Amino acid sequence: MDFTYTDDQKMLKEAARRFLAGACPNVEWYLEMEKEEKGYTPALWNGMAELGWMGILFPEEYGGIGGSMLDMVTLMEEMGYAALPGPYFSTVILGGCTILTAGSEAQKQEFLPKIAEGSLRMTLALTEPATTQYNPSLITVKAKAEGDSYVIDGIKLFVPDANVADWMIVAARTAGKDADRDGISLFLVDSKSPGIAMTLLKTVAGDKQCEVVFKKVKVPKANLLGEPGKGFAVIEKTLQIAAVAKCAEMLGGSNKVMELAVAYAKERVQFGKAIGTFQAVQHLCANMKMATEQSIYITYKAAWMIDQGMPEARKFAAVAKTWVSEAYKKVALIGHQIFGGTGYIVEHAMPIYSRRAKTGEYAFGNPNYQREIVAQELGL
Amino acid sequence: MAWDFGYTKEEEAYRQKVAAFLDKELTEEIARQNWEDLGLDKEGRAFGNKLWESGLLGWSWPVEYGGKGLSPVYDFILIDELGKRWSAHVPNDVAYTMVGHTILRRGNDAMKKEFIPRIVRGEIEFGLGYTEPEAGSDLANMKMTAIDQGDYYLVNGQKTFNTESHYSDYHWLAAKTDLKASPYKGISLFIVDQRAPGITIRPMITMSGERTNEVFYDDVKVPKNRLVGEVNKGFYYMMEALMSERNYVFTPSRYYPYLNMLVDYAKKTTYLGKPLAEDPMVRQKIAQIAVEIEATQLLSDHARWMEWNHQTMTCEPEITKVVVSEMEQRMVDNAMQLLDQYCQLEEGSKYAPLKGRIEWEFLHSFMTTIGAGTSEVGRTVIATRGLGLPRG
Ligand SMILES: Cc1cc2nc3c(=O)[nH]c(=O)nc-3n(C[C@H](O)[C@H](O)[C@H](O)COP(=O)(O)OP(=O)(O)OC[C@H]3O[C@@H](n4cnc5c(N)ncnc54)[C@H](O)[C@@H]3O)c2cc1C
Ligand SMILES: Cc1cc2nc3c(=O)[nH]c(=O)nc-3n(C[C@H](O)[C@H](O)[C@H](O)COP(=O)(O)OP(=O)(O)OC[C@H]3O[C@@H](n4cnc5c(N)ncnc54)[C@H](O)[C@@H]3O)c2cc1C
């Protein structure tokens, strides 16, 4: 057992802390990014690419640095700490990892180096209005084979960063009945394809989630990602990675909120004393600490299991996503409580984090969804 | 150095040896003496002895006292494997997991030679003599006195909630040796023969049926050589040992049997013709129990890892303690909801499900947030020592 970062991870962490502190300078900037349609700046994007973050998980032959999931969560934690906006997650994890899992050699050669150099943005169009569930067997959007192409029809909802994605991976049913596990296929779709219409949703965290409508969108058969009808397992793997990466992001946010709130409790004076002297406030702080500590180890254990290729990774990713989602929510609420009225003001840092905590809770399976996975893994 | 959540080959081999031994030797009767804190009976002592004879005790203890000189990780593995089989701790655990370590750290050579080998072999037990009527959370407020009489200390006063005293061989006693100094500098620790003349032990039966005791001292003579370490350093020794003690005592692994039992129950029990396991609410509740046990196990793994790597622990084991104890209460509540009306039935009653274990655990769970330090004091420790908030 060992609960320490490698030296490389420490360097990555420090570099990320430094870069992101400068790149995400203040609350006004976050609010601007939330209003802005793209939600990030080219300078920020290019800076991250230069640091090698886009290819962190890809092998060197595809322009990456061959990092592990543990490296990834180390970085994601810092991104969460800095409340980083933009399509990094969608591009690298939802797009890149899925291609890495299922892509042909040619597809990997075509997409991964471009992602790694920062010239391509991607996302994954998975959930749909009727269920909003991450369970791939519930997909109803259809793709029909017609000659050399598939034709995709239907609506995808809560697609992150579709507004800025150059390409997206679309999950659609090509065979089987509703709710069948088999028959889901994945497609690499050019966002500029005729028949695609996009609407940016207005969300609690001001992040960029979209409705994407596909009307007779033609996709060449060559753009099938993985075997036809076998998309379920690919999506499950991506979701596992995404859930754990999201945990790391939430954990970083949790740490930041705790840091801010504890610092405030030490300096804010009421009744002639720092409010951190009052036991009521101390115990709130202790609750933040307990929830956050558990978030750390469960997240890193899940990442470690993914790296080790252990079958228990499915259960632990779900355990982590359940725990960290609830923990971050709790920590954010306590953070607000400690800041009193001032944390309620829009220019304060607290709402940046508490709103993201909510978004994170629902991304890639909320606790109810994840507990169902745990139940399955327990043999229930 | 790199994140790693597994055991080394050697550790894993030990774990498997222990597991194989326990699967064979640990009967339910022995386990329940342990999980119900009933105190070790004949079979319990025989079991402890077998554990030693089989070469599975003492790996983490110095070679000169009969151990293997290895890191505490081996004792933690032992405790976890016991926990996974309903046995909350090692037999004679106050000696093995608490008192022994302080003797090793602070006792003189003669004391170590006298006590450690027997502790390592699992032969002797101690009653923990800290709490008094006026000194619960506020231990420094203890009134019991041990007055230096030249050849011996003369001890008078009363302890309460001394759980093992009715069957233990020795009493691990904290008493005031300097009545004028601040309590932090006026308390000493002693090893007292639990059956010494002048000691009276009266049972206190708890709501879950386990026994704890009031222990009265009336002019008890304690030999000088039974003073632990230096005089008036007792409070410091107690505090010094606290974090490590929590690492040994608050073990989330002991909740896995409950989880497994509930999974099994949900699969085998039908409601309106369908297995409970198919009910989404049941699935959610059991899964939540699993989530909390896994997350809590990691708190424990982390805090223990700090200990065996000689890192300074500020509040990590305290976090485990508070979280584990509160988790136990939530777990019981969830479990009872699954059993519905049957949850009220105690062992031996007609219709009692799961041998009444959930009903017993419900009763037991009221003490987890109190014994060995309350959740309130724990949170204050986490806030002040862990987060550096000013003391109130
Ligand atoms: C939307 C909004 C509208 C408002 N409208 C009005 C208005 O119209 N008029 C007006 O006058 N005010 C108004 N207020 C101010 C409101 O009354 C204060 O925010 C509130 O009294 C708390 O004070 P504070 O924000 O300074 O927090 P603080 O007093 O600084 O408290 C910070 C934290 O310390 C804790 N704390 C403080 N003292 C103690 C203690 N002794 N023991 C334990 N914990 C303690 C608090 O519980 C809190 O968690 C408004 C606030 C908000 C958010
Ligand atoms: C079954 C059982 C077995 C035990 N076994 C042993 C044993 O073997 N040996 C031994 O020495 N002791 C033993 N104890 C005693 C145990 O350590 C004490 O019960 C515990 O330390 C709490 O003390 P108390 O019961 O006097 O409660 P109190 O200290 O009186 O606390 C009462 C309430 O006040 C709160 N409180 C107290 N101080 C503060 C504070 N500063 N801030 C906020 N809240 C506070 C507490 O959190 C609690 O909610 C045992 C107890 C039980 C129940």
C-alpha cells in the first residue's frame, strides 16, 4: 500500500496548480466564461496543449505521453480545484479515450494526434431526452445502414461541449429492440455534417451542455467506431473512466471549498472572536474534512483499479462516484454556511463551486444510478 | 513511491494464511464473544492460544519478545481478517492492540520483559482504567489518587466503564500522582493486578447486554515497579497512544459480514412473490451500505499506512473513528428498514431474522459514537488539530 504521488505526478500537480491559477484568474473571469458562448479562451486551450495535457492518456505513438489513469486523476483534481471551464474533459476523456478503446488503427492515427496537439475538440453524444440515463441499452436514437453510409435520426440531450466540438462520437441503435444490450453502435460524426442542429442549454453551472438534433445525418460506414452493435461495452468503459475523472474534479473542488471556508473561519470575526473558534463552526469544518478525505482515497483507488485492469473497477468507480457526488454537495453546502451572507453573492467564489458540484453529481450517473451498479456488483 | 492499494506478496501470503486458519478455527461462539464484547471464555482463550501456536500472532512485534519484528501492517491484516468473520478484534485486544504498545514505547526493560512476551502470545488481558464518574470526555478531571509511600503507591478512588476488568488479569490504571500540578502534568499510568486486595469490581450491564464495570480502589498497594515509564507523564502517554489505538480499534472490515448477510437475505427473502433483491429501494439501501463501508475502509487503510510509515498523524485515525461509528448507525437503520417489522425481534424469538444480529447491532450502535471518545470531541480534534482552527 502506498498513498503517495510519484515524483512526476507531484510535478504535474504543481505545474497545473501554477498554470491554472494564472489562467483562471478570478470570479469575474469565470462569470464571463459562463456567459460567453464558447466557454473558454484559445489562450487557455493552447496553454494546456503546450503543457502536454491533451495527450496525457494516449500512447506516444499517437502524440501522447503515455500516462496512466492515476496521472489523469492527478491532473483532473487540479482542474476541479481551479474550476476549469471548457471542453477539456469532453475532448480528452469522452472523445479521446473512447477512440483509444475502440478505434481502428487508422482512426487512432487520424484523431488522437490532433487531440494531443490541441487542434481538435470532441465530445460524446449519449444521453437522450426520454430517459437522460447513461445506461447505453436505453438508447433510442437510430442509425440505419443505407449503401455506404449510416443515417442517424433522433435527439441527444445533455451533450457536453457539443457547441465547440469539431467531431462527436454518437451512440445510436443499429439493431435490436429497445433496451437490448446488443445493437448499439458508435459513430465518428463531423459536427458540420448537414442535418445537425444544436441548441445550447442554460444550465445551473453555466457550462456548455447541448441538445443535438440529428435529422437524416449521413455518416460514412468507415466512421463506425468499433464493431457495429457492440458499442455497449465501449461506452461502459468510457463512462467508468469519465466517472472516476469526474470524481477527481469534484474532489479538487471539494478541497478548494474547504480551504476557502477554513481560511475564512480563521479570519472572520464576530462576537469578538474568529468564527472558527465557535464549536458549531468547527464541527462543520470537521464534516468537510471527513467527507473530503474519503473522497481522496476512494477516487485514487478506483483510478488505480482501472490502471490495474481489475474487474472490480466497475464497482469501485460506482462507489467513488456515489460517495464523491454526495460529499462534494455536502461540502459545498457547508462552505456556504460558513461564509454566511457574503458567499451568496454572485461575485463570490462559493457559487462557482456549489453550482459545479450539482453538475458533477449528475454527470455520468448520479448516485442513484451508481448505487444500482454497486448493487449489481454485489450480486443483487 | 506511487499510489498502490494492494498488499505486497509477503503481506498477501500472510493474509491468506490467516484467512485459511480462521475459516477453519474461528467458530461462531468464539466470534460472538468477541463481537458482543462478552469477554473471553475458555474457548476464546484456547482460540487465542491456537492463533499463537499456529504462528500467526505477533508478526509486528520485536523479535526479542517473541515477535517477527515486522511492520504493524501484519497486525492490521490480522485484525481485518478477524473482522471480516464477525470477530471484531484479536482475542485479549486491550493488551495486544493498546496497552502493549505503550509498554513497548515507555516501559522499562524489566516491565517489557515481564509483560510483552505474554501479550504477544495473546495470554493476558488488561482492563482499561481511564474513565471516572467526573472524568469522561474530560479525562484530565480524574480524581483517583496514587500516593507515593516510599515502597509502593497507595491507590484510592473509583473508575467506571472499565469494560474488561471482570475477566482481565491486569488493570491499566491512570491516577493522579501530583495533586498540585496541572492534571496534564500530574497523572501517571500503572499496571495493577486486577485481583489485588482492596479492589472491588461491580458489573454495569449495558443495553446491548455487554458487561462493563465500576472498579473501586480502597487502599490498594501498587508496587513501585508497576509504574509505567516516568511519573507524572501518564496523560502524555495516553494522548500519545490515542491515534494508534484508533487505528487498531476502529476497523471498518467488521461491517463486511453485515453487508454480506444483508445481500444474502435480500436474495433469499421474497415479498409478494418476488425476491427483495429485485426491489429498487432495497438495492439502493444495500448499495449505500457497501459504498460507505468501502470508502471508510480506505480512511482506515490510509491512517494505518501513515502509522506503519512513521508519518505524523494529526487527526486521520480520529476521522476514521468518527466516520466508522456514525456509519454503523446509518447501516443499522438501513438494515432495519429492509427487515421491516421483523427488525424488532431479538435472538431466540420466534421469527427472528438473521439470528437477531441486526436487532443486537441496533442496541450496540448507540455506544459507538460515545465509547473511546465521543463524536463531538472527535470533530473538535479534527477541526483544531487537523485544520488548525483556533481552540475555543
Ligand atoms: C440574500 C440576503 C438578504 C439579506 N437581507 C438583509 C436585509 O434586508 N437587511 C439586513 O440588515 N441584513 C440582511 N441580510 C444579512 C443577514 O442577516 C446576514 O447575512 C446574517 O445575519 C449572517 O451574517 P453574516 O452574513 O455576516 O455571517 P457571519 O455572522 O459572519 O457568520 C458566518 C458564519 O459564522 C457562524 N457564526 C457566527 N457567529 C456565531 C456564533 N456565535 N456561534 C456559532 N456560529 C457563529 C454563522 O452561523 C455562519 O455560519 C441578508 C443576507 C442575505 C444572504
Ligand atoms: C460500553 C462502553 C464501554 C466503555 N469502556 C471503557 C473502558 O474500558 N475504559 C474506560 O476508561 N472507559 C470506557 N468507556 C468510557 C468512555 O470512554 C466514555 O463514555 C467517553 O469518553 C465519554 O465520556 P462520558 O460517557 O462521561 O460522556 P461525557 O464526557 O459526559 O459527554 C456527554 C456529552 O457531552 C458531550 N461533550 C463533552 N465534552 C464536550 C466538549 N468539550 N465539546 C462538545 N461536547 C462535549 C459529549 O460529546 C457527549 O455528547 C466506555 C464507555 C462505554 C459506553
